[in-house]
Amino acid sequence: MSLGTVLTAIVTPFDEQGAVDEKTFVDLMHHLAAHGSDGIVVCGTTGESPTLSIEEHMRLVELACSERPAGVTIVGSAGSNDTRHAVEMTERATTAGVDAILSVTPYYNRPNRRGLAAHYGEIARATDKPIVLYNIPSRCARDIANDELAELAQIEHVDYVKQAANANLAKVDGLGIYAGNDELYAPVLDLGECGVISVASHVCGDLMARMAREPEHRAELEATFKPILDALAVTVNPIPVKAALAMLGLCGPGLRLPLVEASDEEQAVVRSALEGAGLL
């Protein structure tokens, strides 16, 4: 199945007491769908999954499935460095009604090639949905090389990779490729691959949708896009995008420790980029 081209890794809104703000989550999901997002990725890194309880995590996946905008795909993040936990999350996300599972490389314990294959084999047996591998060595301390990705693609249901290792970007036998970093979006489209799992699409999803629809204008649109990407990288994700969403009146800026809100200087960088793009 097609998951879409622009998939937004949605933030998790919190209220002033630090609890998950479900109404804002649903409102934001519908806003994204109206502004270029073909799909929503729930409880990824941008959704602050490391500081969500399993109950909060699964509730958001269930909420996304039950309140999904028409025609929008839902990808549930269900990865872990504990295979048993990843299997449980995958089973629960599948039951909730997701269209696909995002499963990050096991982090910290850094499995070898055989361990990685065994890990994803167990996850694949827990679902009948497409699995999107997530290769992000900057956070996991383990890179899945392209030959390893091709080997993992032989596992039933392993159909895509979210590629966040920029140097690895290339076609992989058996896998559709999603850009895992926004700056890879245009190169991925130029390869004829699937699209992007994006942070920037929270604020410029319409522009990103045009990049897919209008290849003849892609370079021009990418140049418009770059100052926003630079601003959203002023500090660690998702701090800047939550600051941007607060400026746009779509979500509060609050995060859970150890993440903290953007400083005045960081907010100024984000605001300048939004103003320059005509978004404020």
C-alpha cells in the first residue's frame, strides 16, 4: 500500500500541567492533513516518545486511528531496544488500526547483524502491517548499512526504511525509502522514492506537497524551504518546532524534561525564518 509522500512526525502537545493534551493533538492532526500531510507518524522522536508512558503512547496511537482525517494514513511508532517490548507495542498498534509500524534500530545495546535480523523477525511476526525501519545512527549508535537493509527487506512485512543517515542515501533492493531528515526530501524525490517523514511539514507542509507535485519547480521550492530547515535545527528536535507551532497558535511550547523550551535567542531564529517565509 502507499503510505503517502509527506508524512508528518507529529509532536505530542502537553498542557500547562505537563499532561498530554489530546484535544490539541487531534486538532493539530487535522490541521496537518489540511496542509499537505498525507500521513501522520505518531509517537516518534518528535513526539517525545522517550518520556511517554506506554499507556500515554498507546492512547495517542489509538486516538490517531480513531480520529484520523479522511484519507490520511497513520504510522504508529513501536520501536524499542527490548525486542519483547517492541513486539508488545507492535501488537497493540496493529490492533489499534495503524496502517504501518515505524520501528527504530535498537539503541544502546547495538545488536550485531544476526541480532538485528532476529529482532525484526520477531516484530514482523507480530503484525500484518508494513514495517518502516528507522535508521538513525546519530541517536542509536548503530548504522544499518545498505546491504544490511537489503537483507532485512527479505523479512515479510519489512517494506520501507526511514533513512536518516545522509551518506547512505541510495536505492535499496526491496525497500521504499523515506527521507528521515528533511534536507534529504528533494534528493529522495529525485531518486524516484517515496517521500519524507518530516518535522518541517508542521509549518510548511503545503510547500512540501508542492515539491512532490511540481518537480519542475523543486529546486526553487527547496531554496524557500532551506531557511526553515536551518531554523528548526537551531537546537535539538523537537524544541524548535514546538516553538514554531506556539508562534502559529497551533500548540503550546511545553516539553518534558530533559528537554526544555527554546531560549529567547533560539525563538528569535525560528521567528525570523517563519516571517521570512511569510508564515507569520
